[in-house]
Amino acid sequence: MTIQLSQPDFQRLIKIVSNLPDFANVRDRRRLVAGALEGVPQADIILARLDLDGMPMNVAVEVVRFLGNFGQVAYGKEALGIFLNYIQPYTGDEDNSFIQDLFQTYPLDTPATPNRLIDRWRGTDNIADIKEKIIGEDTLRHIYILDMALDAAKAVVHIKIPKLNGLTEAATGFMIAPDLLMTNNHAIASQEEAEKAEYTFNYQLDKNGKECPIVTVNALPNGNFYTNSELDYTVIKLNNPPDFGNHLKLKNKQVRRDERVAIIQHPGGHLKKISIQNNFVAYADTKVVQYTTSTLPGSSGSPVFDDDFHVVAIHHSGGMLTEPSTQRKYLRNAGTSMIAVLKDLQTNAPEIYAQLQG
């Protein structure tokens, strides 16, 4: 769908884009557009076709026109809408409000009609030659991945943490041994907090949409406990946890940009869910992993899985995060790599590390 902005809206948007701090030169413009399109299958096509060389105002005209005419990059997601969502945090209050108004005025985030969606995948092929096609990203997966996800989900735990003000906070944790749970340091930072918290297994819906029977346990008084605030993780020994199947395997693995990572979590402190779409790694080193996988408050402490459902990171935060290699800010979620976690446990908590080898 072509987005036809009114002339006043077009002119104001051009001014906003051209005045962005990251629009001063070709290199920064490319990084800006690439960051906005992170995880979009057509990103390379768009970047190849965009001419980003020239005066900021002229290039802003090119970018807005091109993205407005490009159409959808995912179901219900216009290319221009993706870009505007990305730049919104970089704008002032008035410009921010203007961009929000654009989403109310124009179909920037509206599902396409079924007929148009069917027509879009034809491309330049002769219709008579088309039998089956990979449409955009290859999303085909072996069916056993569903079994692995369900097995892994059994080890993911809802955590309720009482606070001094009488309220409670929620987090997620996961079993890394038969009686050891891992979560974030910013969720539970001390043995005292660990012993006051409640750990609930099976807080999820069954295939009929009914809540499953739950089991809630506590931490073992004076049990094994280790925390690291810099890496933002904590390990807690639970008291008589139920039989949840197999604990999760921590993988000493360097993940790479554009690999997929799924997260099983308790978003908002609610029923267990899995984020398994639009879930690309955007940056990774031996300590930090940043990704586009969806989370919410309450997801802190969730396991970040590779395609084999091994844990490659522990989720801890999201927002406009600094990418370590470039020091630039991007809208992403992030976790601590298991490379750093396992190295820390081996050095500073060898009795816990030894239990992970079984």
C-alpha cells in the first residue's frame, strides 16, 4: 500500500527526519535506516535502492518517499511505519506527538486485504510456473521444534517477589539443575529476597485454553545461592521443586548477528508465553546479546534459546540500548551471554558450576 501524506504532513516529516542527529552524513544515515529495518527480510533490498548521498533535506525527501511507496515489509507493517516507530524516541515532544498522529491518520500499521497479500508474492515469475514459493524469509522449521519448545517450557518458572512497600513484583526464572533456578540479579539480589519469593511451576494454559494445575515452592533456607550484579544473574536452590522434566542446558556458545533466538517467559507477570517470531540477534559478543525478540516487564530472568533450545543468554532489559561495538543506541532487548555466565560460575561458584555438568 502506498502511503500518500498530505503536503503539510510530508513537509513537516521531511524536516523532522533531516534534523535527526544521525542524519548528518551518509554513513550515519545508512546506520539509521539499517537500524530501523533490523530483522526485516527486505532490508538489504531497501538499502540497496536508497540513495543516501546528498544534502540532509534532499535525502530525507528520498527516504520518506521511497519508504512510503515501498509497501508492507510484514503483514500489517508498512515500511514507512517501521521507520517512524524507530526514529520516534530520537525526537522532541512536539515531533513525537506529530508522529503518533500520523499513525492515527494514515494506514501505517494496518493489515492489508487478503487479495493484496496474495498478489504481493507473485513477483516477476510467470504464474503458470509457480508451484510453491518461499515468501520473504524462509520460515519453514522441522516440526520437532515444537516438541523441544514444549519440553523447555516445563523448566520456566513464574516468580513473585514481595517488596517492602507491601506490593509484589514479578519475574521469570528457569531451572538449570534439578533444584537450581536462575533469574536476574535485579529481580532477586540476596538470599533473604530469595527466601521470601514464591516460585510457581506450570503457570500456563493447556491446549484447551484452560489454566494448568500449578505447584508453588520456596527457596531452600540457607541453600546454595550466588549472584552477580554486573552480569545481572542469580542462582537459587529451591526447596522440593516438582518433577518438571529436564532442566535446561546452558550453552557456551557465541551467537551471531541474524541468528534466531526464542524466549519463553512470563510477560507482565502473567501466564507463560513464547516469543518465536521476528526474533533476530542484532548484536552479540561474549558478554552481551541484543535481539529483536519481544518481551515485557515480568520477562526479566527468562531463558534466551537458540534453535536447538539450548540457553545462550539470560534476558534482563529492553529499550534504547547502546550497542557495545558502535556506542550507538538502538531499540532492542538484551541479555547476558551464557559464555560470561558460565565463566563466572566456574571461577566464583564452582560448587554450582559442577551441578550444571550433569
